[in-house]
Amino acid sequence: MSEINVTPFVDVMLVLLIVFMISAPLLASGVPVDLPETEAGGLTPGTVPVTVSVTNDGRIFVGDQETTIDRLVPLLAEETANDLTQRVFVRGDQASSYGAIMRVMGTINAAGYTRIGLVTVPEDGTAIPAEGVAPAP
């Protein structure tokens, strides 16, 4: 038989497609944060926001890059291309201190960003941002 059987190749490709479709959304935020639960509704999709995460031990991440509170604004300006109207989502671990999360939100707000949202987990377990603007401390 001189023909190539492509059935196993197609089967493997379909399995890989399904695996990547399932795993891709899980890789969106690489910093492990235990988000609090809330009954807030989701937002309408738009541009991809910048995510700032605060871990339970107070470390700060912009996307997947760790930073300090002093380097937060320059790194955020770099990520948003100095667009102060871009959304910034703050993901705060529920075990972290309220003051640490508010200090990050206050720093972002003081830099001129007004579209700051908090990310929470609804009772069904999917992460949805809750729109909110942080007041300056």
C-alpha cells in the first residue's frame, strides 16, 4: 500500500486542539492569588486591561512581572503606553492586608488612572472584575 494514512495524525491534532483550547484561558494570569467571592456582575468585554496582583505576603506584580510600590507607576505606564484611560484590574489575595491593596490602588489612582477595577470570584468560581474606582488615599 503506497498511500499515507492521515487518520492518526488528524486524531492527534484534534486532541491537541482541545487541550490547548481548555488550557489557554487558565494561563491568562500566572500569579496565584486566592480571590475573594462576591455577587457582583461582570463587565462587558473591551480592550485587554492591565492586571496588577497583590499576593498574600504583599508582593506586587504587573502582569507576571514582580515589582515594588516605587516601580509600580513607571511599569504601569510602560504596560499601558501612558494611556491613563486604559482599564487596570487589581487582583488582591483575600489573605493579604486591606492596607496593602488600598496602597496599590491609591498609587495607581494618584498616577492618574481612573478606570481601576477589583477582580473577585463569584460563588460559581469564575473570575469576574467588579468595576470600581479607587479614591486617592
